[in-house]
Amino acid sequence: MMMKKLGFLLQLLVASLVKAEIVSGADEFTRYDFPPGFVFGAATSAYQVEGAANEDGRTPSIMDTWAHSDSVITGGANGDIACDQYHKYKEDVQLMAEMGLDAYRFSISWSRLIPNGRGSVNLKGLQYYNDLINELISHGIEPHVTIHHFDLPQALEDEYGGWISRKIVKDFMEYADICFRMFGDRVKYWTTFNEANIFTMAGYDLGFLPPNRCSSPFGYFNCTRGDSSLEPYLAAHNIILSHASAARLYQKKYQSIQKGYMGLNLLSFYFVPCTNRTEDVIATQRANDFFLGWFVEPLVRGDYPEVMKKNAGSRLPSFTALESQRVKGSYDFFAVNFYSASYVKDNPESLNIEPRDYKADMAMDWKSMQENASSKYTPLPSSEIPLTPWGLQGVLELFKQNYGNPPIFIHENGQRMQRNASLEDWPRIQYLQEHISVLLDTVRNGSNAKGYFTWSFLDVFELLDGFRTGYGLYYVDLDDPELRRYPKLSAEWYSRFLKGGSIAPDGIELEGNWSSLSSAKVMK
Ligand code: IFM
């Protein structure tokens, strides 16, 4: 332990010597260049950070089932213990306060709060979230709460198929009602679903995320059940109706008293045509419609994008007039998670496949998906993914131009790196710096972005890698029974920024140590 501490101090010392060589750009900026009230935070999610999976009345969710299914993705790891935030929340909140976070984004585990998915509330679960929220507030940290982060109670999945059944709408609304009633006096920012789009695509078409449903030949793995042609659309439809029901309930019953805000979170890629051929440019628009428009258009204009109706036909459920009315306008903000841009190539042939899955309906090839699909599932090493901060700007501009410039929170943005690599995570600093810098430009250009959260506060149990990689500002030593946390250099860097330190938009230059960053915007 002592050795580890010494090692870390040495790393910091070396780092601070090296830092003397950082070249500052001409237009340095600070957080105070953002509009007043702009929030900077960090994020995690319940299953990925809490641990205590079998304690105090919590029951399994579809995340537990997935993680225990010996998935090659997680490398046999699971979130049973994770970072043990369930027991260490006070220590974590202390770290957040020292770092200077304005806000912490976390999610509530449905099966910890309501173990059977509906019915009685688990008092120990209730106590935990009350304690966490109170601890945050007493340290001046605003809680931003996600109600569903991929972790439906397994009980509801088993009982009626979870999100593919309409029955879920009522159960979700009742769960949300309990959250608003119990925590809404202190929680002002509610997000119904994390990454509703990738949850449905990866969970019901490609089958590599919970609940692992897909049908041959579409899945990345051999799913034992599912229907990739129908279920992604069905699950998404029920999610949209569930979101709208919870948001309307909040508006009617709580908003005037609690004065909070409701939003929906989506994963965003900024799609870029791989050539300037008209077909690829149109395919890029189609990719946006399928990926973001799928959820955003119902909320903004009450219906799915026309191209989805055309390509998916009767497999895409439709909204009744009443549902459309309910869904339209059921948000105060959107939240986006942005990691990288992606390249799009038109693929009209995929529309000739019968039956087709959601991905074939998009009629385009997606560079990163193609690469993954070629070996079924092989995530790219982060060193091979070029930084594309301009993609964040692109996504925010898209919301501005196509969807009425709604208030937006960037809920996740961060750099994946090997988990046990050095605490000197310079590439992560570079990543954060470039994205925050571009964000400032975009806000200055009229985007209605209201806040930025980096993923993730700690090295959590990662969705795509288990414990092999991490995005954390803090390293968690999994070999230490105490699961001690160690700040990486990025934690120090972010803290300095949060406390008013200036950063340079043109990147950190470190003599001799940097491999040059690619700025290629066109697929080779
Ligand atoms: O860990 C995930 C998170 O749960 C959802 N967004 C992407 C992150 C990194 O893969």
C-alpha cells in the first residue's frame, strides 16, 4: 500500500515536471467563459458502480443476468461488487466535493428500490438513495438522476418480456412516481432513460447488451430468443410511451411544486458521409433519423421520421392520435452522450434483405459497426480511435437546426483507456480538453447546451469491457479489499478547470511524448 502511494506521488511529481512544458494556446478560457449556471459534473450508473448486488433486499436486474452470462464482452466480470459505492458513497461524495464537481449524475437501481419491479418499496433501498442525495446536497453537489440505465428488474423481464410488452408502461410510470414522490423535493433533474437508442439496438437487434435478444443472422452472438426485425421497434415504442407517461405525470402532479425538469438521454454519434457522393450524404441524414430522430422526433413533433416509416413499414408501431399528443412536448431537455463521430456509407442493397433487422433498415454501412461486425465483436483499442471533438459540435448543431434548439445536457463524454495503465492519463486530459473547448465554441455559436458531465467519475464496471478498460477520473484498486480510489492526472486537471483554472483550446503539447492526433474526417 505504502509502495503504491509512493509510486503515485512519484508519478504526480514526474507529471508536474513534464507539465512545465505544456504549451498554452493564445485563446485560453476558463469555466467562467460558459454562460452563468452552466453545470460541470461527472457520471456513473447504478449497476456499474454500486455493487452490493445481493444486499439489503436488492433483486437482480437484466444487467446482472447479462453480466453473469459469461459474456465475452465483460471478460467474465460482473458488477456484484463494482466500486462498492453502496457502502462508500460518503467517501466518494467527499472526493467529488474536493474535486469541485457542480453535479453528480447517477442512476437509481429499480430492483433495489422496488425489488419485484412493482409493489412494495424496499426501505433499505429507499434509505440508500436518500442518504446519497442528502450527502451530495450537503456538499453543494446537484444530483442529476437517471431512472433507467439498462437495468430493468429481471422479475419484469421474466413475467411479461419487459420492454417488448405494453404492460411495462404502467409499471415504469409507477416506479417513476415513487422516485418523484420520495426524492423530488431534492432532485431537480430527472432523466427517464439512458441511451434509449443504443439500449434498443444493442439489446434487441444485435443482442450484445441486456436483455441479449436477437435473431439469426443479425445478432453479434447467438441469442437464444428474440426477433431483430420487430423487437427493436417494439421496445423503443414502449420506451417512448413510458417516457411520456412519466413526464406527463411529473408535469401534472409534481412540477409546479418541485420545480424540476424532465429529459430523455440518447447516445449520439456525429455521422459524417464517407465521401461527398449525394448517396452518402443522404445516407448520413438517414442515419441521424434512425438513430436520434427515432426518439427525438416523436418527442418534438409527435411521430417517427418519414424514412423510418418507409423502410421499416408495418414493423414500426404507430402512435394513436392520443399517444402522439401525449408524447409530443413531453420533455424539458434532451441529454446526449457523445464519444466519437462515425462514418456513413450508403448501402441500398441492405433493403433487399428479407427479413430485415433495424440495422438493415438504415441502408447504410457504419464504419465502427462494420469493423466490429467483421469479427462479430472486437472493440477498437482507444489509441486507434481518432479524436473527433468537432462531432460534439455537429450533434449540438443538429439539435439546434433540426429539433428547435432544446436545452441539452452532455451527460457522458470521456476517454476509454486500459484500466491498469498509468495514472498519468494524458490522452484523457487531451480528450476532455478538446471536447470542452469545442463545447464552448458551440455554446458561443448559439447552442442551448446547459451542462457537461464526463464519463466516468470512477473506473466503473464497463459495459463493453468489464474491468479491462476504464474511463474514470479515479482509479479503483480492485486488488485492494478496501477498493481504494486514486486520482488520475485527469482528476487533477478537471479539478483545476472546475476551480477556475484556464485551459488552452489548441491542445496540450508535450515534448516528445505525444503521438500526433488524427484529424481525418473521411473514411479511408
Ligand atoms: O459505460 C457506458 C455507459 O453505461 C453508457 N454509455 C457508454 C459508457 C461507456 O461505454
